[in-house]
Amino acid sequence: MNLVEFKNVDKVYGRKKALDNVSLKIEKGKIYGLLGPNGSGKTTMIKLINDLLKPTKGEVLVKDSALGMESKKTISYLPERTYLNLDMKVTELLEFFVDFYEDFNKEKALELLKRLNIEPNDKLKTMSKGTKEKVQLIVVMSRKADIYILDEPIGGVDPASRDYILETILNNFEEGSSIIISTHLIADIENILDDVIFINKGKIVLNKSAEEIRTSNNTTIDALFREEFKC
């Protein structure tokens, strides 16, 4: 059983085709890098998996089933922009997640906050952008989900914190689950990737294991990306 499957998916906005006949499988137990330039279709794919958009053509399945309430229970999603109520204290946020998600592990969240020296009684609006993003990542990774979707999880944190954030991701997703990471900071994450998906202009242009890319192309994923998209 695949955790996620795209079957010949198109997504059209007016005259613009954001996704063009995309077919893709996300397997269990892997970390995927979903990589592409701005406007390539990454966010559209992420929103389709989360049932925030509907495909114009084709089908998106989660655990071999159509999207709906059951699929949403299996996905833990970190959007690029915060959706949190900034007037909340961190403790209030944790209680909200306890009420909303049956699989939320409050004790794990508190331990991760402690490791990052984040005070649970602080309000989110008093925190720096980077600290708010750390809090949001902590609550996402404290769920017992099948699929973790992380959109720019290290984009707002300083370079010194990125290794710790990646360690947090690696050490806190459930065995047999998979992670989809979308980011522009490829050099920072490529060492943790199992599989790599390049998307451009709504089409999948590469879908290979990270090791295969390194050995067959004799290059890093970041260098290959820069060559493919000339950035």
C-alpha cells in the first residue's frame, strides 16, 4: 500500500495548468524532497494531498482511499505560513492540539520545547519568527501520523538552528511513516533525503533515490538542482 498516490492529475486555475498529468507514489518509511522553482506546482501538490484543493482531472489517494476526513487524520501538515492564533500561550496551543487530534502527544511536545529552551507560558505573539516556526514544527512532529508534510520547515530559522531542527524531524517521526519536505534550502536537507522529486511547470521531471542521484550523476542534489533549473 502506498501512503500517497497521484494518478494522472491535472490542476487548472483559469487558463493556467498548475499540474500536468502528474503520476506519483509516496511509499512508507521514506523522507522525500519535493523540490522545484517558485511556481513549479509544489504547493498545489501539497494542498491536493491535504484535500485543500480538488484535482481538475485524475485522482489523489491516501492509503489507497479517496481523500476525506479519514485521510486528514493520517496527515500532519506544516504550512509555509503560520496558521496559529498568536494570542495563545504555547500551553494553550498544546491543549488545542490535544482536543483536536487524538494522536497528539503532549508529553513529547513539552520535551521538545524544553530542549529548544522555549517557555510554554510565553505567548506566540511575543516570539521571534524563527521561534514561532519552531513551535509550529514541534506540534506537527508531536502527532503520531502516517504522513508528515513540511513546507519550508527551516526557512525562517537561523543557520545555527537548522541542524537541530533537522535532528528534531529525524528523531520524531513514527516508524513506517513518511515525510515530504518542500524547501529551497536543498544543501541543508539533502543528507537526510531518501528520495528526490523535481517538479517544473507542473510536470515531474525527476523521481529518483537520493543515492542513485549521487552515484549516477556524481554530484550533489543541490548541484543537480542548480544545473536543472539554472539557479
